[in-house]
Amino acid sequence: MARKFFENITHGDIEEIGKRLFTLHELYKCDAK
């Protein structure tokens, strides 16, 4: 089940997820100050 899910994730999807995580991290850092 999980393997099928990961096989369906493309490189573009990984980049999108990475950008969102980075954005959330940046927002969190700003809030933490």
C-alpha cells in the first residue's frame, strides 16, 4: 500500500512538498522570534 503510494510520487511532487515544508519552517522561525 505505502510502496504503491511512493511509486506514484513524482520528482515534481517531492519538490512541491519540500517547498511547502521550507515555507512552514520559515514561518515557524519568524513566529518563534
